[in-house]
Amino acid sequence: MLVFAGAFGTHEVMHLLVIYAVGGQGSLVLRPWRLGLLDYTIYALHAQPDQPLGLVRQALVNFLGPALAAIPLAALWAQVREPVARAALAANVIILAFYALIEAGDLLLEARFGVDLPLLTTPEFNYGLPALIILLAAVAARRMRVEGHFAPASQGYFS
């Protein structure tokens, strides 16, 4: 979960970086996000352009924000051998790929094909699926440790 918090923040900062890179201006805002299943509002960090960017530039912003945030995590994942750390990094690379696809996909589906999938923009989906990915990664890391696929580095074994 700690890696997720850092990755999510980096993802939003990367959106802002890409907004500026494509010639726009923007800011990070904390916005209310109403849950669809419960009568409750949560708050989410969001990079927001000051003016509309147009379809191509907005699609670049939507895709590249999480994609760029995934690069350092993927590089770490390739080098780290400790199973819990590998699982956390893998889960967050997968989560950032998920965000890159749904953020760009939702925009393109609606703008190009007139298809609106409200599920893609619900907090339950945007945070629920990543929470499930983190849970599955934790279970997989635990299972691999229990089954003996990994042993602590102090025992002289490397994965």
C-alpha cells in the first residue's frame, strides 16, 4: 500500500508534467469523488489542465501520466530479488498499466466511438481493482515464501 501511495502521487505529477510538455498549463487539485455504491464522498488527487487540450494531447496526458510513473518501478522490479518487494513493485506496475489503459481508453471510447462506460470513472473501480491487485500480489508473495520458492537472502539463497 505504501508503494501504491507513492506511485499514485507520481502518476498525477507525471500527468502534470505531460500537460506542460504538450503546451498546456495545469495544476494538481484535491477533488471530491462521490462513491456510486454508498452515499459517501472521498477525495482524490487529480492533475487538471487549465484549458481543454484537445483529444490527441489529452490522450497523451491520460496515457503517459501512469506509463511514465511505471518506468522507475519497473526498473526496480527488474533488480530487486526479495519476494515481498518484488510483489509490491509488480503489483504497482500492473496498476499503473491499468490506469494508463482506462484513462486513455475511456477518453477515446467516448470521443471517437460515443461509448460511455461510467464504471471506468467510479472510485470503486479505480481504487477497488488496484486494491484487489495488491491483495493478490501479497497472497502470491506469501505463497511463494511458504512453498520455498524464495528464502531470505541471509540464508544464502537468491531468487
